[in-house]
Amino acid sequence: MKATEIIKEVLDGGVKLVRPNSMKTIIDWSKVSTEDLIKIVNIAQRAVDGGFHGKLLTLIMDLWAAHLDTPLDLDAFLTAPVSDFWHDIYGITAHMDRETGKLKDCFLPRYTRKHRIERRS
């Protein structure tokens, strides 16, 4: 499935990103704007096109959760140099706690909004 198809499915409600009723939903997926979701999907598509071996939808959800936990500078991330881009892609997927939607082990992506502002100063 390509990024554009996933965006359409998510926006049309065809991709269920919540747990069954018997399980508590911890991540509030609705707190990301449509504009940010499109950027997240495009970042994930860049990774898959560049050789990422995981599933596109899983990567989208990891990036989405990371953005909710630690807001990402999505525009800069999308156009990041290759080494920085892969640092954040693999760091996010390796350090994502998929139960809580939080990044663990003190991992901080290079393309968080806060980190990018501090690096420019």
C-alpha cells in the first residue's frame, strides 16, 4: 500500500488505530492534524522508498506516536540529510514503546521541534 492510499484510508476511517473495546486505548491518535499526518506518511514513504525493511503502516504509527510524545519538526525531518534521517527513523522504531506511545531509553530524535530550536541557537 502506498502512502497516498494509507492517507485516504486513515482519513476515510478505514484504518482502525484503536484497540478493541476490551483494551484501554492509551494513545489519542486524534491529536494530530491532517496536515501533520500527511507529512508523517510522506516521511514514512521516503524511508520505505530508501530501503526501510519494516511495514509502512507500522512506521507511520511509530512516527505518529513519536510526534504526539515529542513534537517533531516534520518539514525539516522530511528533507533531512540521509544520515540524520536514518538516525531518527531507526531510533524512533527501536525506542518506541508501542503500549504507551512514548519514546523510551532517553532517545531524542534530532528532528524534534525543541531540539531543532536549541541547535539553531
